[in-house]
Amino acid sequence: MCGSEARLEVKRGRFGPVCGNWECSGMENSYKYFENRECRYFPCHSGADPDTAGFNCLFCYCPLYHMENCPGNKSYKETDGRKIKVCTGCSFPHRPESYELIMRMLKGMN
């Protein structure tokens, strides 16, 4: 902990703590947040910046994959006559601030 005010803000399109230290914002590994930089798939998405603090691995497999109206950056491709959701460009479930919305959606409250 650095002792600075523990609040979050959006800067240059990124969500993070004002001081730059995720521990100050309460984003240490917990039930809402988990980061595993030793995972052999990390970073798992194209465009994911491994140097950026705050990549949440908690939803490694996106629980919203089955939802047509998920808020992530998805696309679709057709393979053998089937429409398949492609999420390789999506970072929504990996952003720390997405936890609450994901939980509301899973509970059917959104």
C-alpha cells in the first residue's frame, strides 16, 4: 500500500487506481479479482497488454459466452453452417470493473 487515496479512474481509456498500484484499490487477489501471470496462456487475448496491471483472470472462461446480448466485443463466424461466437478481441470479462455487471447478468438482473 502506498498510502495514496484509494480510488479508481479512467485514464487514456484504461481503468485503474490513481496511484498505479492495484493493491491500493483493493484489486489484490480476492473473490472479485485474480491475476495469474504465470499461466501458460497469459496474456490469452490478442491485444492484451501483459505489462498492464489489472488483467482479471477470474473469468478465464467467459460466463457470458452463451448470452447473445453480452456487452463484450464479439464477432461471429460461420463454420459448417453453424454460427459461432468469436471473443478473441474481447477483454470485457478481464477488466476488474466488469465483475459487478457480470454477476448481475448471471443473476438475470440486467
